[in-house]
Amino acid sequence: MFGSVLIANRGEIAVRVIRACRLLGLRAVAVHSVADADSAHVRLADTAICIGPAPARQSYLDQAAILAAAEVTGAEAIHPGYGFLSENAAFADRVEEAGLTFIGPAGATMRVMGDKIAAKRAMRAAGVPCVPGLDEGLPHDPGRVIEIAHDIGYPLILKAAGGGGGRGMRRVDREEDLLDALAVTREEGRSAFGNGEIYAERFLTHPRHVEIQVIADAHGHALWLGSRDCSLQRRHQKVIEEAPAPGIEPSQLAAVGERCAHACRQIGYRGVGTFEFLYEDGAFFFIEMNTRLQVEHPVTEMTSGLDLVELQIRVARGERLQLRQDEVTCRGHSFECRLNAEDPVTFKPSPGLITDWQMPGGPGVRIDTHAGPGYRVPPYYDSLIGKLIVHGATRDDALARLRAALDEARIEGIATNLPLHRRLASDTVFCAGGVDIHYLERGMSGGVA
Amino acid sequence: MFGSVLIANRGEIAVRVIRACRLLGLRAVAVHSVADADSAHVRLADTAICIGPAPARQSYLDQAAILAAAEVTGAEAIHPGYGFLSENAAFADRVEEAGLTFIGPAGATMRVMGDKIAAKRAMRAAGVPCVPGLDEGLPHDPGRVIEIAHDIGYPLILKAAGGGGGRGMRRVDREEDLLDALAVTREEGRSAFGNGEIYAERFLTHPRHVEIQVIADAHGHALWLGSRDCSLQRRHQKVIEEAPAPGIEPSQLAAVGERCAHACRQIGYRGVGTFEFLYEDGAFFFIEMNTRLQVEHPVTEMTSGLDLVELQIRVARGERLQLRQDEVTCRGHSFECRLNAEDPVTFKPSPGLITDWQMPGGPGVRIDTHAGPGYRVPPYYDSLIGKLIVHGATRDDALARLRAALDEARIEGIATNLPLHRRLASDTVFCAGGVDIHYLERGMSGGVA
Amino acid sequence: MDPEKIKSLIEAMAASDLAEMEFSEDGWSLRLVRRHEGTVPRQASSLPAARGFARLKPVPKPPDGAAQASEVLSPTFGIVYLGPAPGAPPFVSTGDHVTAGTTICILEAMKVFQEVKAGRHGVIAAVTVATGDEVEAGQVLARFA
Amino acid sequence: MDPEKIKSLIEAMAASDLAEMEFSEDGWSLRLVRRHEGTVPRQASSLPAARGFARLKPVPKPPDGAAQASEVLSPTFGIVYLGPAPGAPPFVSTGDHVTAGTTICILEAMKVFQEVKAGRHGVIAAVTVATGDEVEAGQVLARFA
């Protein structure tokens, strides 16, 4: 069992992981780039070490530097956070080869889940509902491709097996466009991801993004910890998340949640993870599994009363989960707003000096951040500067708290998306619950976003 | 039903009440002294009005100025917070006479509860357990006084009926000291509180301070919302509070809680209130009722999931409590540390400029404060600059979170009692639970406090 | 203090589109703030700075009138790239003739790339930054001769 | 960077009673912080100021050596009372002879009252504050002739 953790990340998630280490009495080792020398995670850690210059590929993505930092600081485990190296199976393998604990699933598991076709096949085998379509690559025979597409039905979507995050995808509405679209997508997959394998799925026109949080220990015990709705997105980036997913029968969520926990047992999953689904016309369709902690994990913490990072570290230490599925409850409702350093209208990034920073407090309000007054948002990394999280007894109560909290928040010196969040929190359609993933980009109810 | 609330207070509680107003869509009117012109409650309110110079008796205690401020700003209700005018029955009457709503019980109720003998009599009539002793003033006949004292037993304590907060009390250990002590206490009561009535009670030697939170609407519905332990005190000032009171059977707490709710119905109580008890050798003894919101209300909010200020305002608006007693639950455990601008060893006040202010965040942490970096703590009012509140699944979990949160907190520029809180959060006797009210002043387990 | 005057101020505020109003007389002061309502976004920049809290100097905005400028200024805080790719020749060098619209450099902020173009024609006297430099909004990137 | 050197620094830190250590070489830097443990209180004042966060100037501490001072300085931030009660004559006036220990004024902070006494004998040339004034720590309250 390890007694120290190196956090291979920066920003709010590094702060979040250090807090969990502090809670568990583990020594926290921060790594940082030159640009982050004054950052909160450096200040809060027990040991901090600079691993390279500002650009991420020379610091937070430099596997050798991180392993060297672990060696010299005597860190016994590595927490990857999210982003950066968190879903890099080769890095997980190297960490374990170095005799350290990677706080996450085994590299082999990450490899399966990183291949969209393999993941879909595993999920179908575990009884997790998937989007109609073949769980293998399309053949080269054009006639066979047309037959398969006909069985799936139009509109359908072609996806490169190695793609993700909205890249390597093409929608096809009519049979006559199919073969050309396939050729282009195959070429894209080859050049962008080194993998020309393409699969086809039914294209959903107005789905919601609903996901299931899971956790599994190394002793075959797996639980699902609740649902989240993350449909408010812009360019595949989540903007506001909530738990539980509104307007879906708890019994239906429980049924799909149980399937996810079952899948974890089948694939020998270990750690926290998220099953992402599209939800349309009352049905769930698996899209992918994230084999790491999510940005939006706090909304599940607020409704379940569990500390996901604490549990994640405990299972990585080999502890058995003491929790039974029937002890996992959902109390009230929670929202999370991602606070980004960006223009609320043009979405242009806005790094720079924060001259005034006032966050709300009081009952039902939680702030996760590395920023504060006088913090200079560097231009090298993503624009997330904090998360404003609220909890209320009901969804309406949580929305009222969200509006009050956003009204109180003030950030000066840089542009942020606070005005967008204020607008969303008062948007009648969003407040009614259950908007689809295109809602924000369509411009909400009032006009252009 | 009022649509605007004037908050006749300052500091963190004014901020807390403004947040509840915002949540309920009520217009919040702040009043402030010249010294508080730049304070957070002024900034957060919809309307702010200066009511006088810095000293409290010329501003926050100036009833005429507050009523004038309500008139000119069109405020329809007045929230007194705690301290200042919050337990002033004459003020409550004046507010109602001006046609405004006083957010608290009727002046008549406050008068009964403000007289310790009358309060005790009312409690005994409602079946609330009281400290052994007469619920009427001691007679003037010395022989009768000696008889009564003999029946109560020694050590006993003489209390001026008009006293409170540790003043107007005198412990008597032996019969031969009784009459002299009575004469002195009677004189003190006359000169300090204008009331020479004295009563006698058994003196408890190692009691805990345990209290019951109640709420009652104007329609005869009253509930108890949980217990708190506030035994960690210094000079009758609470330092750390927790909910629920540890080591007491839930069934015993429920029995005394039910008695308190019953007493509220009997006396026609309206609003939030607290029944304070001494708890010794497994028995509860009523000491007094606070007819207002308490500083420590957040620990009850954290464990019950209820917003006490929201409920308080709702019942003041005449709404019926929708909650049933069996829906009031206690989840996990919560602690509150009062952050004071004072030397952690000498307790000397330390007003002045806060040059650095970093508060913890993340799961289970709540901060209620009006302070921040650059805030100048004025020398005119009390030393409370904020409250650090944590919630955990169990008492031990909450303690671990408390230690981690305190470790992360940093306040520079002024002295604060953070070091004392850190020491208490690691004190083995306090961590075991159930220390008595003398524990802190005796110097904790390690030596002098 | 005249209650009627203050009441009329509150009414005047309600009828206006003002965000904030302050008034003082005879030692009394009144401050009114209008909260944003419904879906009308309130621009953060239109808010008054907090009083009594730490305030630091904001970064100066670059001046307008680039057409007449003798310098090319950075429009934003970001990282400079003088050429289109590592190892590629720079967009411009000292002595180069440029016209309005010639790319001077690229600025990166949070993975978004933005070209900085010359605002007028002229001869480049000096490029005052290097690839990888962090530049402030308003900082000089290049000078005209 | 020499891993052995860094390891030995970490060990040296563990064996010492240092609260913080920083080391840098060849572009690497290492910062070690010891957290307080158990019941040992860590004085807030011994902590390093945060880096990268707003810092304001702390109030200057009054200098030592009051015995030689030509002024009486305020020991704390507080409110001045020149006399023992409203309307009562002041403790000292210009021209008064005082000795070490003579009360100059009372300072109030948060309902706690503290007498300020002369540190030496001498003649009061001026009392520089008035009842009700807010004074800073280190501010001059009175001057000796």
C-alpha cells in the first residue's frame, strides 16, 4: 500500500486530488511546468517539483520527466487526473513497470476501451445497450456495405475506430452518398489516427448525453454511483452538468446502471469510470467509456454523499469497497458550471491576470478551483479556471441556488463564461429539463448562444 | 406576504441572510455603519443604506435609524440576524407596530423566554427537563432560602433572573456561604439588569452543552431539526460546534427533541429557535431558549439538508411548513469552527487588514464569511470573521476533513485562532467526543490552551 | 435626510436602466444596485469593481488606430510563433517590406491560434519578440522603420 | 538534475525541523514543505506568503525601544479614548509631566480595552489623536517635548 501520490496534472483537478491525499494522510507530490510555479497545486502539495517548460508536451505530457520526478521524490503512486496522460495505456504500463501504482485501470483495460469497436463489442457482450450497428469494421465489399447500412437504417454515422472527441465522424443521410462518404472517412482515419477501420451506427437526431458513474475494486466488486446529464455542450465540450439525469425513471436508470456495474465485473475493471450514453426516445445507447475521473464528478459527490477521489485512491491501494449497492442513494439534485477563461459570446480564450475574484458560499455551494485574486491564467493550457457546484433538495431548488450563486460570483480582469452560465440558468427550456445535445449550439430558446 | 427584507445586522450573518433572500427572490436591503461601507453585505444587497457612525449603539443598535431605513427603502420585513437587536422584544414590537414583519417570534414570546424564571416555568409546564431547583425567585426569608437550598443540594448556583451570557451567576458550595452570596448576586442583578430576582439551581460540575434546533410556523406546526454539541467554549463563547451531539442515543435525543417541539406549540412559538441544555450523567437539563438564528445553524443545515434561513423567512411570510417530523433526517456529521480575529494564545483581539486569505474548498467544505483578501477587520464589532464548516459521512470522517481543511486555510495580516482550531481538531480527547464545557479552559489534553 | 427624496430616488432608479446609483447627504448614504434579471446577460465588465477587496491593475488595452501606428502590437496575452512551423522561416524579418494584412506572427492562447497582421504598409525595422515568448496584450511585436 | 542529490535533500529535510526548503539547478526546481503534525500548532506568521496570489502590505510593527522614544506609539489597531469616560478630563494634556507608566489613553478593539502607558518620563508636547479616532498599530499617539 502506497503512502505517497504524485499528481501528474495541474489546475483544479490537481488541487482536488491533493485534498483527497490530505484526507487520507498520504504525502502529495505536485509536478509543475515553469508556467505553473506559483500555482495553487504547488502551494498545497507536500513536495513540488518542476518537470519542464510551459508547453504541455515538454512537461505534463512528458512521461519520462514524470517518472523521474516520482523516482527522486519517492512517490509510490501516480494519479493522472483527467486529460493529459490519464487515458494513455502506454503510460499506465510504464508506471506499473517502474514498480509504482497507477491510480486507474490496467493499461490493457484502457486499450480495449480506447478502441471504439472493441469497446462496443465488450459492452454488447455484457448486455449494455448500444447504438444499432455492427460491432466490427465495415467490409471492403461495396455491396455488403450497402446491405449493412440498409439494415442499420438512415440517417447513419460513419466513425473511424481510432477517432474520438468529435473527430473522424461523418453523417450519411441517403444511400447514394454512402460509398463516397466511407472512402473519405477511411482516408481520414488512416491519416489522422493510423487506423482505416470504420464502423457504422444509426445516427440519433436529438439525443441527450446521459452517463453512469461506476467504481470497481480489485476484488471483483463493482457499483454504479448514479447518473449525470451533460447535454449542454458546445463543440463537444460540456458546459453545465447535472445529477441525476432529469425526467428518466429511477428504475430505468437503475437497470442501465446495473448493466454498467456488470460490465465492469466482466472486463475486470478497476477504479472510477464513466459509461457515456446517448439517450433518445426513452432508450439508452452506449457510446464510450471514460477510464478516468471526470471533470463533472462533483455532481455525483453532492448527490451520493461519497468522495469519489477518496474511493478511487482507496481501491488503487487494494482496499475492498465497503459499500453495498443498496447503500448508494441519490439525495437532492446538483449542477456544475464549468468556469472558463473565454469570451462568453465569441468563446475566444482569455488568459491573463485575474484582478478580482469573488465566489459565492453558504449552504449548498461548492467551489473547486486553483484560481483566485491575483492568479494569472496561463495561455498554455485549457481554459477551465474553476467549477461552481450547487446542491438543492430538488432540481428546482438547485436551479434557484445556481442562479443566486452565479449572481454573486464575480471575476474581473479576464473574460469568463459567467454571463453564459447566468443566461443558461434562467433559460426556460433548460430549466424544464431534458434538452438535447444540440440545444446550446442551436442558440437556446432566446437566440444565438 | 412581504417581498423585501431589511437585514438589521452586519458581517457573515448579513451575507447569509442576503443569500436566502436571493434564493427566495426577495429584495435584500442592507443597512451599515460608516465603518462597514465597503463590506460584503453592502455589496451583495440590492439596496444598501448607511444608518450611522461606526459604534454599534449609533448604528446597528439604533432602532429608530433602522426603522427609518426600512421606511425609506420600502422594506416590508426586518431580519435581525443574531446579536444586536435579535432578542430585543421591544424592537420586535416596534417593527410590528410600524406595519412590518419581524422575522422571529412575537415580542411577547421573546419576553417570556428572556426571563429565565418565566422560561423555566414554561418549559417545566411543557415537560421539558430542567435543572433541579425552584422555578420561581428565592424568597427573602433566610430560613426558607436555606431550606430550599438544602432540597436542591450543593453545589448550587445562584442566577439573576435578568442575567445571561455568563453574567449574574455565583456558585455556592456550602450552606454557610449561601446568604452572603445571595446578597451579592441580588445587588448585582439589581444594578446590572434592573431586576433583583434571583433563583437557585443545582450546579452541574462536568456538563456538556447540547442544544436542540426547532422551527415552528404560524399555524401551530412545530418540528425539531436535530441536536448540536457546543461544549468547546471559552468564557461562554463557543469555539467549535458539531451536529449531531456525539455519543447520545438517537432515541434519547428524539425524546427531548419532541418535548422541545411540544413546548413550541404550547407557547405559540414562531420561527427558528434553540433549546439549550446542560447534559450530565445521561440527563438533559434545560438552561435557556434562544429565540433567534444561532451562529452555529450551519452544522444543522449540513446534516439535515435543510436551509434554516430559507425556512425561517418562509414561516415569517406565513407559509405552512410542508415538512413532517419523520422526513427530518440526520445524514453524516458536521463541524463548524468560528474563525476569530484574535491571538490564538492570549485571545487578544486582532483587527486590521487581511493581506492574504485562502480558504479550503472541495467536497464537504463550506465557508460562510464576509471577509476576504484586502478586507479590513474593523475594531468596533465582535471578532468573528467567518465560519469554516465541514461535513463527513461519520464523525471520524468529518474530523479528517476538518483537519485537512484547516491545514489548507491561510489568513495573513491579522492574528486568528486558526492555530487553536488546528490543535483542537487533532486533540485526542476532543476527537473521542463528548468533552464537557470546561475542557477547553482546563487546557485540553496537552496543557494550557 | 429626507425620506421622500430617497423614495423618489429609488423610483427614479426603478424607471431607469441604470445598474447602480449612489447618493449621500448629511452623513447618510444610499447605494442601489440593479441585479440582472431573467435571460438578460450582464456583462462582467459593466459591473463596478468591488469595494474593500483586493484589486489589481488590469492589463492595459491596446490603443486603436493601428493604421497610423509605428508598431505592431499584440492584441492579446499569448505565446508568439514567428513562423508557421518549427524550423520554417519566419513570416517577416528586419528590412522586409510589408503591406496591410501581411502576417507578422501567430499568437496562441489555450490551443487557439490567431494571426497577427500588419495594419499598414511599411518596412519592418525590428521584430521585438521571439518564438515561445509570452506577450501581454498591447506589447510591441514589431516596429516599422 | 542529479536524482541522488535530490533524494539526499529530501532526507536532509526529513531529519531537520525546517518548514520549507527550495532548491533549483539546471532549470529544475524542488520545493519541500513540511505540514504541521498532531497537536503541534504551526504559527500562521511562520508560513511563507502564498506565491501568485494577491498580497498586500502588512501593517508595520511598532519599533522596540520605547524607553528612548520621543513618541508614544499605538501598540495595535483600535479606537482611541483620551479620557476614562465621556466628558471626563483627558488622562494627559500638552505640557503635562508624565513618568514611565502614566496612562496616555485607552485603545478599544472588539470590546476589549487596553491602556497605553508612557514608556519613559518627560513632558507631553502634543497629543496627536482625538477620542473616537481609529489608529493603526505604530501610529503616533503623543509626542514628548
